[in-house]
Amino acid sequence: APSRAQPVPPVLSAALHQHITLPGALQHTHLFMSTNGSRPHKLLIGFQAPWNMSFPFSALRLGSAMQIAVEKVNTNPSFLGNHSLDFVYMDTDCNPKSSLGGFIHQVWKENVSALFGPACPEEAEITGLIASTWNIPMFAFVGQSSKMDNTDIYDSYVKIVPPLKRSSEVLEKTLEFYGWSHIAMIGGGLESNTWDKVDALWKTVEDPLKAKFQLTAAVKFDTSNPELLYQNVKYISTVARVIVVLTNSEDSMALLLEAERQGLMNGDYVFFLVQHFEVSGSVVTFDMVFIIGQKAYDSYEYYDFFEQVFQRLKEHPFQSNLTSEKEVSPYSAYLHDAVLLYAMGLKEVLKDGKDPHDGQQLTLQTLETLWASGLVHFDEKGERNLDYSIYDLQHVGDVTKFVPILHFESQTKTIRYQTISLTSLLRTHTHTHKILPSPKCRIQQMKEMKHENLVQFFGVCIEPPNVCLVIQYCKKGSLKDVMNASDVELDVMFKLSFAYDIVNGLEFIHKSGLKFHGNLKPSTCLVDSRLQVKLSGFGLWEFKYGSRNNITLENPYFEEMYWTAPELLRQVSHPVNGTPKGDIYSFAMIMWELMYNSKSGPYQDINLEPKEIIVQLRTPFQGEPLRPALSDQLCDENINSLLRACWSENPDHRPPVQSVRTQLRNISPDRSGHCHANILDNMVDKLEKYANHLEDVVEDRTNQLTAEKARADKLLSSMLPRNIAEQLMAGKSVEPRSFDMVTIFFSDIVGFTSMCSVSSAMEVVTFLNDLYSLFDDIIKMYDVYKVETIGDAYMVASGLPISNGNKHALEISTMALHFLSAIKVFRIRHMPTKGLEIRIGIHSGPVVAGVVGTTMPRYCLFGDTVNMASRMESNSLPLKIHISQCTADILIQAGSFEMEDRGEIEMKGKGSHKTYWLLNKIGFNPPPLAHSSSPAASLKQQTEAQVDV
């Protein structure tokens, strides 16, 4: 430490039980606060924070959190044994010079073992260097600057507050979660307050946005200026629709209100407010505003923490004039937890007999416990892991609430939908006048329901939007699906086997704590791959339906009530799930459908509307209950007798499930009581039928595959030359090949850029499709290959991949004349009065051609010939065919083309070359082309009379 430290103001010491007054205007004042003097060994810790209440981390807003934590340590011997803590406070007023001088004084004169603060980033940067040099732990309970993330320099710096970069990580993951890439930033702070400029947080957020997204604008200004606010909000709305807001809470509200006035809250824009701490307070609701803040934790011990801080602040020595706990600083929770964290580390130092004033001996434990600021957990870098939530502001009744919609886990760096509480979900719908089992008990009860004829229950998923039950998968679907399968003929043995399975499952349920199924119908009887029925749809009523079922005639799904016992249908006002006797009635209805091969429900032969059927079930017509018809000719009389007993109008006359099981044994054809005896033989027969059916399905799928392959081959052949495509489809590699002489054609549209500037994108695409469809139909008449189209450029070659002697120049030249003839009558759909002009360039020479790429293979040409042909096109004139000397020599040799000497032309990168205009071909007289909405179609009809070349 320097020997020439500036003089430090005298220290004002006092015990808590003394009555003292601290003048708010007194700068550089030290206050020693004794909390417990009964322990023989006392350690002092330093505390620096501004006294001025305009700071959100003023001692008058959070100082008592230090008192509460120190008292908690001193009153619990499990922390420090026979040691106690006291603290020394200093008002630094966010002045780095005062903070540094005060810290030197606290170390030299007061012999403090640790420092809590200073609160302001500028102070922390300076004082932190001295603390690191002297190995004194320095605990940050307020957001620090990004400079202090350098642990090599600030090696004694402990950040109880999550690092600033955590907010940036949450923002990144949220934007990636929604798939948004174009982002803008807006915000800033008061020029007069250095702590309010959010400089560190701004830079921490801005840098990764630039690296991973398209940051269209970053507007930083004095957000308290209304004129700048109006101008910048108006500007930001023109460059992005996803906007990140970084400023203080008051200015954030002003900015959002301005955005609302400018009509930006109509659903077209999304605003993200980045908060470094847990969101709180009462604000105006905005539809398209999300807040990124620390996740709220529920802790019984700390549920009234801020109320405690508020009450203690009003007492000696702070004597704050705060009016409510809402004015308490959120940083107070971090200050409180920093003291407890230090005490936990100090405990180990004292336990090992080491010097508590040597900061290098202090090792902070990696805890996972809930304190005032939430879950306390540090990663391997010493940074605190605190989960974050993305909050939506929702107006519920008369209260505006922060509702978490996404959750960010700091340890895994992943984001997911916010999990809702299953307990609250279920208890919301329970009846207060009844004592019901807890949701966990219900779920545990369901997990214990294991039987061969019940679907196995694994658990529940309570994460929106996939709130569901997780149960065993049954491959064959439901019994309803099996009965409706037209190609499956069930014999009596199968039907009795299914009925026996249902009764077995019901018997287990009736003997369990559930007592009844309550929802038995063909759709809840599932069939697994072994053709065994497994019951589902029972239990967890509140989870599935929100409340116990009230059966009313306003229910539109009357068909779903066919299997409900009449006595339950009559209990309109009484909420019910079912009864064991009601299950027997439902079983009878299902068995009737099985035995009588019904595919449309038990009342398919009754000419009544579903609602009328339910009315008659509730109130029998002329005292005669409505039931499905029975026939001794269609079904065994023993089965009919069982059905009559099971669906009896009087529930007391229905047999119990054990009796039904016994009667089914007696009904079994082999009288052995084993209803499953002949299933294997039936299964073999069904497998033979299934195999035959499978052959038909395979043949049909093979035909579909063949047709699909033909379409794919055709598509590939249109993208590549046919012989090249055939080699690729055969799995052969296509080696590059050199061609001694080919002719290459280039064309582009004159004035295309200007046309695009006055046309919509859809009009441009339609125009190019019309034009290139016309060209594509023309080139089919010639021995040429279309290489590619890029924008308005059209490239064609001849003489490859199959050589054609000297015909390549003749084919390309004739085709070019055909193009000009067609262009002169071509009409643009959205500009019918505007004529179309193209430039054409042709050159002949050697090239190398080959297939490039594997995902989207392209047949590409390489060589100076390609560049020369492109230069010929760019130096051409509208509605002119510009040919090189090489091409002209071949045409002169053919003797049927008319050309005009253009003379020497200077070409960029190619020097001076003699070129020609191609004017005509003797005997070539294509008919005039009338442009229509389908130019290619009209071309096919109008070019049939063309003179053969």
C-alpha cells in the first residue's frame, strides 16, 4: 500500500443501541456498527455505498440488509462459532477517489477482512485493483462493469450478482428460439448520472448481437429528452420490427408509451426490455412487450425479506424516510446474500486455523441453496448461475402482472417454455368443501396401477403446449378401431377373449383405491400388438377435464354418452365420475357391440337422434328402458342373459365384476375357463390374410416408387445433359472433359434494372417466367444445351457434351435469329405497351466441362471462351447478334448466313478484336409469334411451319 495516502476523515463510531443521526450531506463519513459484542473474537467487514437516496443502491434503500445478514451470522453459532462480525460503513457518493481513500483507511485503521461494495462501477474498477493486490475479498452486490470480468487482474473480486453477459445470453437464446434475425437497439440514460448510462450492459448486449444477428441500428441517446425520444422511436421503426430497449425503468415506460402513440403496438413490432434483475413493480400493460429478467424464486424463509429491510431501514442508524417496501432497492437481496456467502467461506478458513485476513485462504463453496436473491450457485469460473425468465405483461382483473412465458437455465444455457405448477393446476379445480388427495398422491396411485389388462401409466407432461398424460403405447389402437377394420373378421373366440380382458382389468380397478373406471367405452379399450385389451382413460379426472364431469343435455357429444349408465345420466346437478355398477353397464354395451359386430355404436339400428336416445335413457318411454336389440339366432342365449343382467335398469340387480368373470368362463366354448385357448389358431389365420393383404400393399407401394423415380429422373435430366444424368444415376463419377471447339451464346435484357425498379417482385418473376419459357421451347428445336439463367442472363452452348462437328456455330446462330424473331412480338404482361429488347453475344472456342457439386450438381463450363462470349454480349447492342471472328469463320464456311463487319472493338481485359453483326440466314423465315399468357404454348403451334435448317 502507498505510504503517502491522503488523510482520511475521522471515523464516527456507534453501536446499534445508541441513537445517532447521520447527515445526508456529510461526505466521506465512516460509521462503525456493532451488532453483537458477546463473542470473544470479532471480525470487521467494510461496506461502501452512497448515502444519497437518488441512487438505486443508496444505503438508505438497502443498508439494513447488511444488518440483517450480520445478525443472522452472529446469532447462529453454526456459521462462525466463537467469532462474530461487525461492519464499517462509508459514504463514497460514487466518487472513485473517496472510495479508494476510504478503503485504505478501512484496511489500515479498521483492519477489515473483506469489502462489500463499492456500489458504482467506476469506484469498483479502481478500488478492486488495490483489493486484489492486498488479497482482500471484495464482494459486488451491484452490477459491475465488463472490465471486472478479467479474473487475472481482479482475482479477489467476488460477483454475487450474475455477470452482465448473462442478460445478453438470455436475449440471444430468446431471439434464436423465435427465429428472429433482424434486430435493433434503442436506449441510453441521463447524461448527468454516470451509473444510469447503462454503458456496460449496452456493450455487453450489442457485441453478440452484431456477431450473431443482423443489427440494423443501435440508437443510444438521452432517453429523458422527449424530442429525441419521438425522433428515435420513429426512426427505429423503419429499420427493424424486433427492438431491444436498454434504459432505466422510467424512461423505458416513456419510450414504450411513445411507441404506442406511433402505432407500434398493433402486433407488427416486438419490444424486449432487458432488466439485469428480477422484474417487479406496477407498470402499464403493452401487448407486444417482453421483459428479460431474473427468475422469481419462492422461498418460505425469505417471502417477506423486503418488508424486513424496509422496517429496519426506518430504525437507527439509517432512519430512512422510505414510504413503502417497493422503494427498497432490489440490490439489498444481493448484499444480504454476499454476507452469508462470505461467512460460509470464512467458516472453513477458521476451521482450518488459517488467517481470516488473508483473502487467498478464502474458498467460496459451490452452494445450491435458496437465499434472498434466489438460488445461490457458482460455476467453475466463479460466476453466479441464476435462472432468467422472459416475462409478458398481462392485465388480470384490476392488476397488471408479470407472467413468465419462457425460462432460461443458466447452467445448461438452454431456453424452454415456462413450466406451470402441476399442484396449482390441479388444485385450482378441486372443491373446497371436500378433502381430496393431493395431486402427487393421485399420480403415485396411477403409477402403482400395474396389471396386464391396464395400460401402464408413466407420468404427466405439464409443459405447454404439450400438456398430456404419458402412457403405454398400444400398436393396434383402440377396440373401436379393431371393430371398424373392414378386413378383419372377428370370431367368437376373439370376442370372448376381448371381453375377458376387459373384465379382468375392471376387477383390478374395482379392488384398487380408484374403485371404478368411470369412462369405459370402446375408444378407451386399447389393443396392443399381442391383441390383448388394456383399459385406459381412468383416474386423474381433474387433470384431464379441469373438474369433475357434470353431465348435462347441453353436451354436444351425445354419442359419447351411449355407454354411460342411466342412473349417472340422471344425476345432472351432482358431479360424478362413475360407479362400479356403472362400469358393469358400460361393459354390457361394449360386449353387445362385440358379439353383434356393431361398427356404429350400440344404437345403430334405432332411428333416433343421439340427443333423443340420451333423453330416453334418462327417462324410459312408457316405463320400458331403451336397450340394443337381442337375438338368440345371432348370439348365444347365455351371452344374451349376461347382457340383460349387466345392463339392468336397477343398478342393484347388476352382477358384480367377479360374477361376470365367472359367467364368461362358463360361456367359453371349451368350458375350460380359458377364453384365450384358440387365439393362436385365429392369429395364424389372420396373419395369412394379413400377408396376402401386405403383398397387395407392397405392389402398390412399388408402383408408386417406380412412378416417383421416373419423375425424379425426368427432373434430373432437365437439370443436366441426359448422358451426364444417366452416369450420375448409375453411381458413376463424371470426369471433366475438354472440348476443342464449341459455340457459346449469351443474352441479357436491355433496361432490366430500370424495369425492376418500377415493377413488383411478382411481376418481375412472371415476366422472366414468360420470357424464358418462350426461349426454352425454342431451344428444343436445336442441337444446343441450356447451361443456366442468372437473373436476366441466358446462357446456351452447342457442341457439348456430345460433339457435333462444326454444326455448333450454325445451331447457335440459327437459334439466336429465332430468339430475335420471337422477341419482336413478345409482350410484357404488366407493361403491354413497352417493347422488349435483348443483347446477344456469340463466340466459338475450346472449353472444359464437368459436373460441380453433389447436393445440387451443376454442369459447368470453364475457359476463356466463356469469358469472351460474355464480353461479346456486353459489347453488343439492343436487338443485335454480336459474333466473334472464330464464329464468323465457321459461318462463312457454311455459306448461308448474312453478316456485317463491325470492325475492331476494344473489349475489357481482352484487347482489340474484329467482330461482326449476324443479320440473317438464307431461307430462314419463322412465322410471326403472337404473345399470350402462355407464350410457350402458342409458340409450339406457330413454329410448325418453320423452314427446316
